[in-house]
Amino acid sequence: MDIIPVIDIRDGIVVHAKGGDRANYQPLTSLLTSSVIPEDVIGDLLAWYPFDQLYIADLDAIEKGVHHPQRYKNILAAFPRLNIWLDAGIAGMEDYLCYSDTSRLFLVLGSETLKDISLLEKSGPNVEKQPILSLDKKSGQLLGHGAIHESVYWTDRCIAMSLDNIGANQGPDFEWLKLLMEAKQSVGWYAAGGVRSEDDLERLLEMGVAGALIASALHTGKLSKSAIESLSRDITLP
């Protein structure tokens, strides 16, 4: 399975996401880094383990519609072996095109913010890669346009994003993920929110998920390098 670390950025620093309560996210504290500067955090994370993909939630874009495309060009230039999955609060084509000329950047279309569902049917002008749909859920409610949660709109890779489970130390929303996987087996599903340990990852692997997005379990030391290596695809430690 793909194990993809997550960082959340607000006002230029990395913050610790917890329970989807964004107003109360605090600057990151981590066993892996002493910094909250995105490039430093990424560098320290990759020094600890050679991840080839990173998920970034840009909270300024998600909450305020403030986009920083140059930030991600700079990060990708600094880390030439890295691919980024970016949730930048895309609402429509204008937002989408802010990032269309950036290679190794894969846009995540979150159901919470997406207004133009036609973006799920096409990759848009000058974009050769399909976006990744994130089905967002909070307080038991599916977020966003109701049609997005119908399987006809699901992309080849989809994220099941349970915001309540993020950083809550209660495990992923296994039941919801199971329902989604049964609804459309051709989708590569990625679990987001709640991964606590190797046991959670092993259960997700047994379910047949394509991957998992993780943050807190890395920064608190609850996931070891050996566990990640044994569960990951196509990555070996140097």
C-alpha cells in the first residue's frame, strides 16, 4: 500500500491537525523535526524515511481562497524526487488553473470546497493528469455537493477523508471505507484520518485499500520506519 505523510500549512507554517477543528490547530510539535517551516519539516521527514509522495492541505486556500502556487513550485524544486498531492480548496476552474503548469503536483478536489463538479469529468486545459477526489465527512455528515458522493463522479483514485478522526487517536472510519469500497471496486481508495499504529495499517491493507494518509502517528513516534517499509510498495531504505 501507499503510505503518504500529511502536512497542514497555515500562514506559512506547519500546524497539527486534530479533529477537523481548524480554528484550534496549533503549530506542529514532532519527534521528527524541531521546525514548523514547510521546507524544513519536509526535509527532516524525508531524511527520516524516503517517502516519494506527500499530501499537503493548504488551509489558507481551503478556508480563505488564498492560493500560493509558487510555494509548491519551490518545494518541488527543492525535493526533485517528491510528488505532492495538494488540497488547495479548489472550487472551480479558475482555482484549478493556478496549478496546471506544475509538474509532479497532483490536485486533490475536496468535496467540502468543490463547486464545479465538471472538474471531476475532465482534467482541464493543459493538464495531463487526472485529479484525485477527496470525499470529505465531518460530524457524520458528507460535505459538499450531494452529487459528488455518487459513484459516477468518483475518480480513479479517491480519498475517504474522515475529518473527525484526524489526530483523534480513535482509528480510521473502517465502516465508511468498507461501504465506499463495496460501492465501486475499481477505485483505488486512500484512507485519511485516524491511523494510529501499524495495526491500523495492517487492517487497511487486509481490506484492500490502495493507501493511507498519516500524520500524527509519524510525529508521535507510533509508527516505525520498519513498519512503514514492510507495508509500503516500491520503497526500500538506503
